[in-house]
Amino acid sequence: MPLEGEYEPSPVGWVRDQVERYEASDGAEANTLRDTGLPVVIVTTRGARSGKLRKVPLMRVEHDGAYLAIGSQGGAPKDPQWVRNVTAHPEVELRDRDQVQDMRARLLTGFERAAWWARAVAAFPPYADYQKKTDRIIPVF
């Protein structure tokens, strides 16, 4: 079921601008993570407290039609806000260029998390460094 409700753009300028450009061009523009050249998808969540729709560009990690979302925040001590949103409301919308899918996120643990973490690090090696920088276990959805 598609997410419906009021959309509130990110207060972070580069996030807001990237989402807007990505969606306006069906991912032909603003489709990489800042200056890395690595592909991103846009994930829409429902705010844990506000209930408003939020959008965030996340690293594109896909395997056999399943997508991964890593709550790394560069190894910061706290999870990014979208992790709280997904935990409270696991129904999300994922936009991969011009393809939009409704999905249900779930936190991975154990062997399944380890397998997907390896795929994430292969796609973006700095994830390994991010985990070393923080005491929290970086969530993998």
C-alpha cells in the first residue's frame, strides 16, 4: 500500500535538494552519494513522532531484488533519524531511479545481517571504518 500523507522536506539543505533533483529527473540527476559517485536510492519513511512523510537518499545496495538500508551516519554515536522512523513505521517507499516500490523494512540480525553487511562494505568500503568509529552496532535493514 503506497505511503500517503503530508510530505515534509528535510531541514538539511543538501538532502532536500538532492531528493528534489532526483525525483524531478527520475534519478537521471543527483543519483550519487554526494561527491563519491556511488549510486543512491530515495527512501520515504513516516516520521516516528510527526507522522509526516520524510525522504532520504541512501546508498544503493541491492541483491536479487532486495535492498539494504544502513544506518551508519558516518559512524556517529547516534543512529540517523530515519532509523527511528523505520523502527516505528516499517512500511517504506523505495525509489531506484524511475522505479518506485512499496516495501516493509526489517532489522537484520545474526548471519543474515553479517551476509548483508559484507555486501554493504563491498559496495561502500568506508562502512567498515564507520563501524570502528562508533560503539553502537550500525543498524542494517
